[in-house]
Amino acid sequence: MNATTGDMVKPHGTAQLRTGALTLMETVGQSLSAMAPTITPTLSIAVVAGLAGIGCWLSYFIGTLAIMIVAASIGIMAARHPQAGSYFLYIGRSFGPFAGALAGWSMICAYVFTGVAAMLAFPIFLGDFLAAFGIRLQLLSQDLLLLVFAGIVTCVAYRDVKISSRAGLILEAISVGIILLITAIFVRLQGTALDPGQLQLSRFRVGSVMSGLPFVVFCFVGFESAATMARESANPRRNVPLAVMCVAGFAGVFFTAMAYFMMFGIGNDAALLAKSAAPFEDVATKAGLAWASLIVYVAAMISLFACCLACVNAVSRLLYSMSRYRFLPPSMGRVHDIHRTPHRAILLSGVALAALSVAISPAGFLNAYGYTGTLASFGFIVVYLALCIVAPLDLKRSREMKPLHALVGIVGAALMLFVIASSVYPVPAHPYDLLPYFFLLYMIIGAIGFAALRRRSPQTLSLIHHDMEG
């Protein structure tokens, strides 16, 4: 049975998403906010330093090359298929609607747990900030803080996509600017930007540098989220690919430079950097800039808010688009009459972030941040791998594929496979050893659900071949 446009879910009322509302800069803001680049020097870089040692900056550089290949693949698909929901459509049109549904399911997990990780990191920085004034947060007040934080994020996302994307861009630009200013000050205090120790590649261990790649990739996740907003972006065939490529490129330069200068600032003591719960603060303090710690905490909290906001935006657009293809309940496809946002999907996203954050907080905020961030990375990496394969295939169908496209796809897929393999072998410490299997269970649940849908309503899965978005 062939599906027609009439088979698609009709939204209640006449409201639709606000087409063309986002400028190029606001589209960039969605990806930049979801990635939250400020969190890498203020927290995440300690993990990479522990794995890659003094070759930390090289691990970020190699990771940048891998991510740029993925970004190029996303750019190809975004230019050819500019729809809300993006990733499940990209993959579904090449590998079939069942694979597409699983890709959307994977990305929902990815964005939800990225948002949860950001929410759980917020009390860490707020606690450090308040501790400077002798104030200690109790667990109950921290959980209440998480609920309030989630409520504010949800309200901003609920009202207007233009406001939320612009707010994300402004907040992230402020936080990154603060980090760069402080970095410039302590580099000036060093009297030189050249660190002979880090420029002697013979000192690097290849295995160590490569072992840092899985977490390096996690530092980038979210850069692709502009594609989920394609329906609401002006000139999406141009702006979405440009936003994805620019954000990935900027992040690569920023992360690599920060890894280099932070290692330089801490005297090339990778072990000390790896043990730090506040790596950027420790580097600034060593450089005689202890006063900067409070500013860094504020910058990190600003970045985390922007990240959560972008994640709610991205999850809600995936829920919206998948529901309108009948992969999810029709209520997720409803659009607010005034605000023109998928308000039901936004509310569900906000509730999910709040509930999961409070549920896992007893594990300790720093531990919980690591667990949820790792789970999120699995959801992204699986889809990144598929995109590297799908992009050249999509070009081949239209007879536009060139040997370079195939080569880029192969290299990108190989790098993503390496990252996946590195997450399970050597076997990571407990409970990280269980996380790949939790993600696998989540995907199996989704597969069972979509398989049941296929048996119950065979025509539903074929809707992915039609451009519902107009």
C-alpha cells in the first residue's frame, strides 16, 4: 500500500512551525549552544588529559579532522533535504524507514542525555561559586535547583524559537569570550606562546593520543543540532550546512588551542590536569589569576543554560517531525497557535530532563555527568557513522557523487567505528563498562516498538519517502 500525503498526521488547528524565522547567526547559535564549548576547558578536558597525556592537543586536532568529515556529510544531506527532524529522514531515505526511525530514536537519546549532563554539571559550578562565599548547597536544595533550572529552560524554549536561539548564541558568545580573555592574559604572563615540550611529537604515545578520541568526540556533540531546526531556518539549504561546518571548525580550533595553552599553563603536568575537578581554574590559579575563578564559574553556568536550551529545542523538533510521520503519538506534532513552537514536545522534553536529572543526582553530580555524557555520545556516534555512509549514497542516486565524496565517507565511517570500538575495548572501569549495553537495550526497545508499528500499520513507515514538511 502506497502512502499519500493524506496519510500523514494533520496537526490540530492551523498553526505551523515559524518557517524562516532563524537567521544564519541564530542557526549557528543553536549548534553552538548545544555543543557548549565552554564546558570543555572548564571540565571535560581533564578526562582527555588523563587519557592522551601531553599529547592532549593532538588528540583534539585528530578529533577535529574526524568531526569535520562528519560535518561535511551532514552539510551534504542538509542542503539536499532541509526538513525538521533531519537525521531520521536523512538515514531513512537511504537505508529505509525502519533504519530512519532508529536513527531518530538514537538522536532523541543523545540530545536528552546531553541536556541531562548539562543540568547535572550546573550545580557543580554553582556550588563552587557559592563556596567562595562560604555557602554550601545541600542535596535537597540542589534537586530543587535542578527543577527550577529545567522550568526556566522549558519556558524560554516554549515561547519563541527565535528568542531561544538568539539567547543561546548570546550566552555562549559571552562565556567563550570570557574563557578566551583569561587565556590571553595568562599566555601574556608566560611571555611566549611556544611550548617546546608539546611541540616534540616524539614524546607523545600514539596509543594514548588515540585513546582520548572517544571523549574528544563527546566534546563536539551538539554541533550538528542546527539541522534539527531546518524548518525554522531562513534559506536552510545554505544556512544549515554553513552553520554546522562553521561551528565544527570553530570548536576544533578552540578545543585544540585550549588543550595546548592549558597544558602549557600547568607546566605540562598532564597527571595534575587529569586529576582536577576544575581544570581551567587550576591553570588560571597557577598563572597567578586566582581572581578569575569566579568569572569562569559564571561563564560555565551561562554555557550550561544555553546548552540545555538548545537540547530542548533539538529534542522537541525530533519528536515533532517523527510524530507527524506517525512514529510517535500525534500530540507531539501539535504547534502552539501563538508561539508557533511544538509546545507539547517541548514540555515533554523539559519534564524528561528534570526527572532524569533528579533521579540520577544521588550518584553524585560529577559521576552522573560522566555517565549521562557517555550515554549521549553513543547516540551521536551511531548516527554520525550512518551519516558518513549515507551522504555519498545520496549523491550517487542523483549521479553527483565523485571519488572524493566516497573517500571522505569511508574515512569518516572508519573513524567513527574506531571510536565505537574504543568505548568497549579495552573494557572501561565499572560502571562505564555497562553503559554501552544500556544504550543497546534502549535501541532494542525502540526497534521492537517500530517493528510492532510496521506490522500494525505497514503504510506508516513508507511516509518517510514523502516530503511532509512542504
